[in-house]
Amino acid sequence: MMPRFLILFVLLVSSAVTACTPQPAVLPTGTPAEVGVATDTPAQHSIPTETLPPMAGLEDEQFDQSLAQAVESLDFTLLRSLMKDRFLIASWQASLMEYASDEALQHLQQGVFAAGAKPDDQFGSDVPALLGGKDPLGEWGPVANPVRALHVTGLGARADEEAVLVVGRDAQSGELFWLGILLPRAGSFLTRLPDPAAVAVTDVQYVQAVKELYLRIGPGEPYVVIGFMQTGEVAQVTGISLDENWWRIACTSDPSGICWIPINRSEPVAGP
């Protein structure tokens, strides 16, 4: 039988050996990023989500890229998904109209997104310079919350028009959305065309379209298309262009109540 002092000595030695032997670490559950365990890839310092503005940084860029892709591919389903229920169409320094988004897309499909358009997003454009130093975010009324403007060329049936797409941010959710589009009064913001207000008096009171024709916001083909007249349709004449090539007519396609049609595609009639 082992003496009591020897048993005590063996227990002390065993405890000392156990204390000196490395023990397996017991790690907390979760991923390395969650528990702060070092990995081969240095962990990036993150800012708490609540300190970031909504849709900040890369998310803004992702939205811009999605909008650009939808425009360049004329993907109207994707474009609609980037809108809210209401959409704004502005004519530069002329008018601002609000539409149901589905109706707005129909207008755009008949105009700047018509067949033949080859949209090309110009991310490097100086939009204020393009607009003669004007703020592209200052045209949208007191309720809108515009945050960014994107320049697009290659629009219209002949791919020779341009526009500015305006991105907004929802004041409550912080989500980005396609707020509206800014169209030049002519096909280009830099085009200098006859002033639509310059009009001469004519004795003609009504004209009838002899062919299907475009309604434009000014007396010239570079002006933006805002509607159509079908063959045989009659319109009231309110003036004639100074070069006598265009009728100014009363219409509902523009908030001004004024549209222009080419004389060579219409003829005077007695009236409806």
C-alpha cells in the first residue's frame, strides 16, 4: 500500500504537468468576421449601418448602372421597376408635367425612346455646363427630392436627340428611384432654333393632316416630338411660322396648349 505522502506527491506532479500542457481553445460560435478571429484576409473596418445615409456609396453607383443599362437596352420593364407611381417629364425652361408612370413610358416610347433610338449614357458629361450653367436639379418643384442627373445621347427616331435623366431619393425610405426626364426644347440642349413664340398671323383657321405626322413643340424637325396627328385629323390653326413652313395649332399634347405641324403634310379645310 502506497504511503499517504507519496500519493499526495503524485497528485501534485500530475496537476503541474496538466497545467503546462497546451489545451485546445474553445472558440465562440459564428463566422470569423462575427467573432473577430484573425483570418488570412485582413478584416475591413465597417461603419455601423445606422450611421450611414440610406443607399450610400456603391448602392448609388449600382442604381445608376441599372438605370443606364435599362435605357441603353430600351428595357421598359426594368425602367418601370425603377420608377414610382408618378413620373415627371420636363421640357427645358418650358414646362413640367406629372404623369402616371405607365403613361409617361408611353410618351417616351413615342418620342425619345422611339424605334431607331440608340441611347448612350454619358457619365462624364458636365450637365450644368450642358444646360448653360443652370442647375439640372432645380427644375422639379418643391415636392421632388432630386439628387443626381445623368446625360443620355442617341435618342429619338434618328438617334440625334439627348436628354437628362434625374434620380430622386425617397424622403422617408431613403430609396433611390427614377424621378423624371429633362428634355431640350429642341433635339439638343445646344441647338439654336427659331423661337416658337415668333409667329405670324394667318387667315387659315383649320388644317387637315394629309399624312400621319408628328406634333412638335416648335417649328422645326429638331424640336421634340410630343404627339401625333392621324391622316384626316383636323386641328385649329393659331398662327404660322415666320418662314411659312409650319402651322401653329391648338393641341392637348403640351401644357402650353400649342403644337407645331409641317405645312407640307397638311392642307387648309373649312373646319370640323
